[in-house]
Amino acid sequence: MKKLTLLFFTVLTMLNCKNKEEKTEITNPQEVITTEEKTTASLDLGCYIFNDEKNNVSFEITENGSEIKGNLTYEFAEKDKNSGSFSGKLTDGILIGKYTFESEGKESVREVAFKVEGDKLIEGYGDLNEDGTAFKDATNLNFTSKMPLAKTDCVKK
């Protein structure tokens, strides 16, 4: 009877230890530490230009602090040229701000956005509000412009 009792307690102890190991594995899963490399895009002072001999877009960044400021000009084939000032913020690689410009003798303001990709700026497009001056949802923009602005030396006229 002693042997049977001893065998019973031995088996019970072994099962109990095995259950603790399984519980330990379940309650303490191995943590996998992943580090997300987040590159903070920066925007250098200077000129960013697209020119395909028909269309010309130029953006001169003149201030790069908590607020980005500059001069922006659009000259599209068979369209009126518009030129003005930009003021905005760079957040997570997206530059978004107000473009105040003159076209056909009238001053207008509209929101524009650019994605910073290395030394290029890709203009973003999205649904606009009713008066066409701001994006309905600035977090849902498409940066699919076929006219990337490339960093270049500024040419003074």
C-alpha cells in the first residue's frame, strides 16, 4: 500500500509540475520586441522644381522652423500662371499648408500638400470642401503626382 501511495504522489507531483510549466508558457508568452524605424523627413531650404518644357512648378523653401514658408509657382501649359506664398507644417513626412496666390488679378487661398521623399516633393490630392479651398480629410490624400519637384540650385532672375 505504501508503494501505491508513493507512486500516486510521484505521478501527481509530475503532473502538477507539467501543468505549471504549461501555465507559465501561457501566462508569460515570450515577448518579441520590435523596433519600428521611424525616419523623420526633413526639408532643406532651397528650390524644388518640376519642368518638362510644357509645365513648370517651382517651390522655394525660405524658412524651415516650426513653420515652413516659401514661394510657390504653378505654370501649366494653356493655363494661367499663379504665384504666391506658402505657409505650413511638416508632420510625419507630409508638408501641408496654405497657398496664398494671385491669378488673373485676384487673390485666392487654398490648401496644398506635399510628401517628402528624399530630395523630392510629391504633391498630394484629395477631396476638397465645398468652396475648394481645403481638403475634406487631410489624412486621406493621394500622393500620385506625375510631376515630382526635385531639389535643385535656386536660379535668381
